[in-house]
Amino acid sequence: MKVVITGGTGFIGQRLAQALLQRGGLTAPSGSQEPIDELLLFDVAEPPQRPAWADERVKILSGDISDPAQVAALVDRDDISVFHLASVVSGGGEKDFDLALRVNLTGGLNVFEACRARASLPRVVFASSIAVFGGAGMAPVVGDHAKQTPQTTYGATKAICELLVNDYTRKGFFDGRSARLPTVIVRPGKPNAAASSFVSGLFREPLNGETCRIPVSEDTVMPVLGYRAIVGGFIALHEADGADLDDDRAFSLPSFTVTVRDMIDALRRVAGDRKLGEIVFKPDPFIQRICDGWPKDASYERATKLGLPKDASLEAIVENYIEDYL
Amino acid sequence: MKVVITGGTGFIGQRLAQALLQRGGLTAPSGSQEPIDELLLFDVAEPPQRPAWADERVKILSGDISDPAQVAALVDRDDISVFHLASVVSGGGEKDFDLALRVNLTGGLNVFEACRARASLPRVVFASSIAVFGGAGMAPVVGDHAKQTPQTTYGATKAICELLVNDYTRKGFFDGRSARLPTVIVRPGKPNAAASSFVSGLFREPLNGETCRIPVSEDTVMPVLGYRAIVGGFIALHEADGADLDDDRAFSLPSFTVTVRDMIDALRRVAGDRKLGEIVFKPDPFIQRICDGWPKDASYERATKLGLPKDASLEAIVENYIEDYL
């Protein structure tokens, strides 16, 4: 079978691709486990060089997800699954509304239409976000039964795509599942335009001996999850039997609700004698305002029931990052 | 000022137009009450003849709401307000998914972009529906704080447009308000493609001495509201001070939760000695299934607080219909 990952050369896209190559196969639309013979990573730009882990099954293609014809051409087989991760991120979406709508809404619709056009019933896993929650009307603990009141265009488009995934699935156009992601840690490499980018920087820069600037107060709270559990969640959600899912196909992934202070403490505990770069608080009202609108706590009973994974601890997430990247 | 009503030649569109002509003015983007010098009714088709009530302020134009250029041309002044009522209805949307997306989603986006393009901050009133609620995950009583879990493409596109109205408003692109309508009674004229069409027929056909066929069981429950209160709600929502609204601009309108039996009883009480056409139960599983997915009860505290009107009783709604149409 073929697997398409949109946003496939991003951090999570590449981690997911590696996990799928290692796994070797997935449940195909036929219902049986099939080996993956093609893994297509589609993204806005090709990486400067082909990743070292990419074997002959991997194809990398750059293009415009807001172009229906380009997206339709990706989904060119009936024995196919799609992980739709491509997205303008939160801070980026606040700065460019039109781009957020074009990539997140039109792009989503293009992916959903491409899957609908197949004669089979492809499984589609959509990467949503807990940024679908926020604002004055937000429940103290948000989960699968909480009203979605996004306070960013990013969150609004994620909520819209959750609705579309449910409706396309209800109509029998494809077999959709949405994973609602908390803040992902620890992203390697450079900061990105996500308002949450500093959360990975908080671990990454000090471990690299670099100074880290935190744009929010140390009591800022957010739900987080390690990338290994995120990738595991995507795959487990793909593999879940549709008969075990109800008419709401969206699941808040498991998470840890922590403060910036909790994360710094965990970093220091794991680092031990390792010399860390400095952590400096440098308030940025733009980022603080976005983070203040985020959920303060998240529940995830349906994800747990479905067996979606959670890291052992915040420390374990930091240890995994050191093992994988340092 | 100019007022645009999309879906303006439909039943509610025409009632709203008449109420606006009678009222004479609205709060303009400037913040002051301005007389309406142009009232543009935009719809998919022109009515066979110009309505008798339409004075020289009224323009009627037919076109395609899914065409951005046509919609932009409607919103051609800064002193303007838009009531966005155009929509594929519930039953129609279930039978033609693509049309529902084109009219309800693309059409909505076109209206929102046209208003955003103005230098002023036009008020936009969007007609949503309690069809945004439904399914196994639905709360026993649905209201402004309940999660939206639509079970029709109609309901999904309404939920999506509520999210868009909130986000365009948050971004300062226009000043939006959404009215979440229960089933509207009593629609005159012919049945339409709405799954709820029979609810008006239940009153209308017997009062006309015609036989009425009810496609659902007599204990089928739904929240309903009379068209006078619906129109009053649209106008009151338009006139509300933005400072009194929070970041969720969508309001469930007041409603009566009644059974088919309650409505037949109210009809008989109001009819008195009037000879009624026969009421026949003729089950239609397609319609019953849609109605079974609808809310069984609705709350509307925020609407009440804002002063949105509610009819005095179910009987009063029937009396209004007799006064207006018989």
C-alpha cells in the first residue's frame, strides 16, 4: 500500500515516516495489514538533502496543498492511507490570515476530496490541535466533550477540519480520525512560527549550551506531550477499528499539564552534571496573549480507552530527546 | 445605508425585508441609526413577480453565491449591513453534498470576504441552525455552551460558519453575530427540501382544508419558534451593542420544545370551529432519522439576556399565521 504524509518533511512528519518504515505496514482500506511499498512525503518545500533514514520506499515531493489538482495527484491509488499534517502554525496564522485559510482550510478540503475520489475507503488521520479550545467560554478542563471556542485562526481552521473529517466519514467518503495534539516537545532544530515554539527551545537550547529566551511567565500552564507518544498516537489512531469509534472521530491525545517552571525543573533533573545554557525570561505580550488563551488542563479518557500512548513522565520525554538527538 | 439579505427572496428573507422597510433604519457601521435607502435581496432565482410590499428601496438580484466576484459586487458601500440567510437546507444538503459545501461553505466565505473588504466594520448577521447539534454525543439540553456535533452536512456547514463569523469578528474584519435558529413555523406556500418542512405543513395544510402527511411519529420532539420572533431576533441581534457581546458571537434563539402531538393540539385549539384538512401519519425513515438526530431540548439564556424575542405561546404562533396569511 501507499502512505501519504502531508507536511511530511516537517519534524513530526519525518518522525512519523521513520516509525512507519520501521513498522513496515498498516491496515489498508481492504481491512488487512499490507506492507508499505511507497511512502510519499508532501510538503511546501523539499529538504536541502534527502534524509539519511529515507530508504527506496520514500518519495519526497514539494508543492502547493491549496491546489486541488496537485493534491489529487498524490492520492493516486486505492490501497492508500493519508496522514494530513500540513498546516500553517498558530503564530504564523495570526500574522497571515489568508495563508492560514488557504493552507489549513482549502488544503484540508483538497486532501479530503482527493481521498473521497478513491473507490476504496482510505483511512485519513488528521492532525488537529488543542488550540481549538480557548477564550472566556473555555471549560476549566477541556476534552472530547467540550465546546470548541478557538481564539486563533489556526485553532478555528483545526476545529473546522475536525467537523469536515466527521462529516466526510459520516457520508462514507473516507474513514477519518482526528488527533487533537497538545504542545509537542522536544522539537529539534530551529524555532518555528508556532506561538509554542519556545516550549521546545526551553529544553533544546540549554542542552545545546545556548541561551534560551522564554517569552512568557514561568507560571504559564499548558498540556504537553513527547513526540514519540504523538507519533505512536497517530499510528494507533490509524490502526483503530472503525467499529470501535463513535460518530465523533476526534480524540484529544493524552498529555501532561505543566507550567514552564515544571519543565525547567525536569530539564535540570535530567541534565544532572551536564552544563546547560542560560534560561532568560524575556516577556513577549504577543506570545503571552496567545498562550493565555490556551487550555489550562486537558482530559483524554477516550484516547486512553482506545490505547493511545502517553510518555512515562516529563523526564522521560527529555531523556528520549537526548537519546535521539544529542 | 444599504442592507443586503442573501437568500432574500425566501420566506424568512422576505419577512425580514418587510420588517426592515417598516422599521426604516438600522445601526450603521458608524454606530448611529441610519435610514435604509437600499435593500438588496440576493437569491438563487428571482421571484416570478415583484412582491407587492416591495417599495422603491428594494432591489432584487439573482445570482450564484458561490461566485466571489458576484458576492463582492453586492457589498459595494461602506455604510452597509448584511443578513446572510442563503443556504442549502438540511434534507437538500443530505442529497447533494457538493451543493451544500458550495452554497453553505464557499458562499459563506464569499460573504465574509466581501464584508472584510470594506473600509468600515459592517455588521453581519448569519443564520445558523440548531442542526449544529446532534448524534450520540449530544447534551440532553443544547445551548450556547454545548459542543457542536452535527449529523448533517447542513449542520456541519452551519457550525463551520459560526466558527468563521467568530474568527473574522475577532480579527476585526467585520462585526458578526450568528443566530442559531430552531425549526421555523409556520412557513406559508409549498413544502421545501428541509427535513423539517412537514412541521409547517402540519399547520398550513389542514388550515387550507388540505390533507397533511406527517413523515414522523407523533412523539417526535423538536424546538420551534414562530417567524415573527425569528425576524425580531435577527434585528435585535443586529442592533445589539458589540460591547455587550463576548467572544462567542453565536446565540441560540429562544424556542418552544414541543412534540408533533403538542403542535396538532395547538392547531385544533386555535382552529375552533374552522374545518381542518385531515392529518395522516405516513412514516418516512429518511426524515425520521434526521429528526431523531435533532436536539430534544434547547436552552437560550444568553439570547434572553440580550432581549431576543420569543412568541407568547404555540397558539400565538398559529394565530399570527392565520392573521398574516389566511
